[in-house]
Amino acid sequence: MAGRTGRTERAGATRELILTAAERLFAERGVNAVSNRQVAEAAGQGNNTVVGYHFGTKADLVRAIVRRHAGHTEEIRSRLLARIGDSSDVRDWVDCLVRPLPEHLGTLGGPTWFARFCAQLMTDPALHQIMVEESFASPSLQQCVDGLNRCLPDLPAEVRAERGEMARHLIVHMPAERERAIAENRATARSNWDDAATGLADAVVGLWLAPVTTGTPTARPR
């Protein structure tokens, strides 16, 4: 029994080393630019097949990284939802969408790579689908989306779809840009992740509540 427990603990520790190494390399270089061998070397593993042994395909490894962070972000979002109840304020629902990732990153200490990892997934259709599937497996996220949709002004369908896409890009890419700036020791607009979340929520609320210009824009002369 002791031997089996020891093997299980070693396997768990190896998995964590691989996940950390893969998350960092994928964030910094892009998922498709990193091989299993490079992940194994960065994790301090001499066997190049260790990544496939523990995780299977690269898509499986990507999914495991997403799930590694999902539990805490789910807890944060559920707490925020409990606080707002059945609010009719757009800002409350936007906060529930925007704040979980920055708050989670703020608890990890430094350095972090998860925001940049998520941004990398957005650029690849197949990997993006993994993130979408994992995100919408979250009951609290679906509750946020439903609550926000109830509070939004009556927008034309094409405008609602367009602004939804804009909001998703802001929610993913702005934390990634801040994370990158911190990694490169560059100045950031906000001093901490909580303030960054506030600024991001301000922008997303403004996006959703902005007036809609009707008609075809007139081309300006060059």
C-alpha cells in the first residue's frame, strides 16, 4: 500500500511539473510551436514520451491546463453571483464575467502565464473550441450570461453579436497584455489585478451600453 501511494504521489507531482511547464511554454511561444519533447525537458523529465503517457494528445494537455484553473475561477464567480442576487444592473453581471480571471491571477503570485495561455487559445480554431466547451460547462458562467442578457438594452441581433465578440476579446486579451507587461517588467496602467478588473469592467459596460449608429457609415476622404 505504501509503495502504491508513493507511486501515485510521484505521478501527481510529475503531472503538475508538466502542466506548469506546458502552460508557460504555450503562453510564451504558442501551442503549436511547442513539442512534447520541449515540454518534457522544461519539466525536468528525461523521458520524451512522458507527456503523452500522462495526458495523451496535445489537445488533452491543453484541456487539462484549462481545468487546472477552472475550480478557483468557478468559486470566485459563484461568490460574486451570490452577492448580486437577481440584480437588474448591467454592471453587476459584467463584474461577474470580468473579475474571476484577474482575481484568480492575483492569488497565484508571480510569475503567471495563464492569461497569455488563454489568449493563445483564442487564435486557433480547434483550441478555441476547447476553451469554449470548458467555459460553458461552468454553471456559474451560463448564469452570468443569462443574467446579463436579461439586463441589456434592446439591441439589434447583429449589434448584440458584434459586441459580444468585442467583449470576449477584451475579457481574454486585456489580462493577457497586463500579464505580459508584468513578465517584461513594464509599467501597467493599473497597480494591481483588482484595479485592472475594475477598469476592464468599466470598458465592457461602456461597450454594451454605447449608442447604436444606424445607417451605412460614410467613407471619409483620404
